[in-house]
Amino acid sequence: MAIPVFGQIHAVSFLIPAAAGIKRFSKLSRAMRLLTILCVLACIDIAVQLLVAFGGMKNYFLSDYYRVIEVTLLCVVFYLSSVSKGTRIVLRALGILFVVIWIVDMFYFHDPHRMNSTMAMTSRTFLIVMSLVTLQSAIEDERSHLLERPVFWVVMGVVLYSAGTLLVVGLSNQLLALGKVYFDVAWHINWSLLIIANLLYTKGMLCKSQA
């Protein structure tokens, strides 16, 4: 299976925040350490997806399981980055609700032979809401300049990627039905935004302020 050059670049981009986080691990806050772990898991997920695809098998099931890991860990990253009790309560509720929805979907609606576009859109929507709730809390927290805080850059990365790919992931099966050429063209949006998100995560990890 041939992978477009831009797809290869997107895959390599996951190594950047993972490497930055590992290098600065001892200096990072708990939230950024957890983000580093997520970035390492993302690298593993991409590698396994490629191996499965090269083996001629569908790798949709990997995305289904990685999705709950991604949303849950990002929710905890936001939780640890927030000082507002109200924000933490909201984030905890959103995290639990998403896990419940994911479990129900996996048990009753999961189809391993198709991309789970419904859960893909649901996860993006939850991440957008979590990000905006966290951003509002960060704006109200005046302990340090907003741009100096790692959580700001993480939120920007999550919102940009989640909002920008909402329609693409929602129409993934329809795009595949039209043909791989159409799917690859649309998926370049996904790859582009993931590259930017990974660079924003890296910027967050490099922030001097780890509050």
C-alpha cells in the first residue's frame, strides 16, 4: 500500500512533541507529562496502523480504541491544567459521559468493517467543548500571561484539529465510497491540521511556565 508523501510527513510529525516531551519530562508539569505520554501512545498507534495496513488488513478498529484513550487523557490534561473547581467538575462530567457513550457504541453499534464516523464526530465535539471550557478557565486565571502557559497551546491545537476535521471524519465512509482519490484529497485536510496540532503541542511543552 502506497502512502502519499504528505501522509508520511503527518506520521513523522507525531515524533516531534513526543521527543520534546521526553527530553523535558523532568521539567514538565503533571499535565504536560501526561500529554507526553499521549504523544508517545499516538506514535505507537500510527506505527501499528501502518503495519496493519501494510499487512492488507483494515485498521479501523485501532482508531476506535485509540479514540477513547485520546479523549480521556486530554480531558485529564485539561483537568490538571485548571484551577477552577467548577471547570474541573464540568471536565470530569464530560470525560465520564464520553466514556459511557463510547462503551455503549462499542457494544451495540460497532462495525469493524467501516470507519466509525459517528464516534469520530462525537469525540471531536467533546474535545471542542472540553477545550473551550478549559480556555475560559485559563483566561480567568491571571497568575501568568496566557501565552506563557502550556495549556493555551494545547487547547489551540485540539480546537483547530477537532473543528477543522469534524466534517471530514463525519463523511469518511461516503468519501471512501466515492473512491480512494477523493478520500485522499479530503484526508489532506486531516493530515495538515494534525501536523499543526503536533507543532502546537510541542510549543506548549517548550513553555518556560508550567503552571
